[in-house]
Amino acid sequence: MSDQPKQVAEDVKPLTDEQKAKEFVRDYEVLCEKHQMRIVTNPAFKARDDGTFSVVLQVSVGKLPQQP
């Protein structure tokens, strides 16, 4: 075995936040199509200790609507 470190290509640049977001969306869409499911959020009211309510989002997984 060689004690020399592996060389990394110097022209590889890290992805920007925008590029990471686009890649995430693309991968998420592929995953949704593969499993026919998606992440769904629904608003709900949550009682607070001062007698008022807050709106919260409940996150769940739901099936994609059937396409005709």
C-alpha cells in the first residue's frame, strides 16, 4: 500500500445553495414518482396555556392523486 494521499480533482467546485436546492427538488420528484407518495402538510389548531390557539402545520405522507 502507498502512503501517498489520494489526489482530488482540483477543478471540482462545491455546489451553490441554489444548485443544491435544484438537485434536491429533482431527487424528491423522482422519489415521489417511484413510490406514488409525497409529503403533505395540513394546518391545525393547537391550544395554548393562555386560552388562545396557534396554527401549526402537521406533516404526513400521502398518496399522489390518480392521473386519468
